[in-house]
Amino acid sequence: MALHGFAEIDGDTALFTDGDRDALRLLEQLRAAGLVPSDIQEAVTRTVGQAMAGLADWQIEMLYQFLDAGSAEVDEGQIINLGSRVLPLLEKMQTYVWRRHLAAAPGGGRRSAAHHPTRRVRKPARWSSGSPTWSGSPAPPVG
């Protein structure tokens, strides 16, 4: 199985990092909690990987368009410097937007409740000072 949508590499090539192992452990914790059944585990990793690949492609393309718009020649050090300043900001923005979508998602869950009449859907998030809270406490920290 290709982890997070990356292509499989054969041979003795070192492919996975400690971060990949940590991500696999997180997936195992989700599976153990019953949130990701083992029969869809591969589909979950593929879907997350494809979504993240799309974001990464967009972010890199945006960086290159910004650099192409400049009139001066840009060296590798300048690209790395720009990336190290811009990418953390994009990460914070996408995390914020993702959490906003999570907070809004239970409203959409009411539609699926019609298919499961015995289930009751309750919106778990509420807003306080513009950031989501879950059951009265701040949203879980990222990373």
C-alpha cells in the first residue's frame, strides 16, 4: 500500500521518514478508536494523500508564479527563504479553514440523519471569539 498517496518504490531505496511512521501510528489510533475501519483504511490514506497532493501542487505553483513575476534572477537560497516564510502561513490558513469546515459539517450531517432515522445528530461545535470549540474546550492543537 502506498502511504498517503505516494508512489511505491521498489528495491532498497529508503522511502519513509520518521514522520511517515508517526502518521501511520496516527492512522492506527484512528482505526483502534473505530473511526477508520480497517476495510477502508487504504481508501482513507489515498483520499487524504490526494487532497494534500492537490494543496501542495497549488502552493508550489503559486510560489513559482510569484517568483516568475519578479524581474530579477532568483537563486535557490531565495526560493528556500521565501518558502520558509510563506508555507507556514499557508499551513496555518488551511488548518483554520479546515477547522471551520469541520465545525460547519454537523449541519450537513442532518441530511444523512434522514437515512438513519434512529440516529440523532447534534452539532458539537460552537463559536467563541471566532475559533471553534469542541464540547466547551478549544479545538485540539495541530501537530
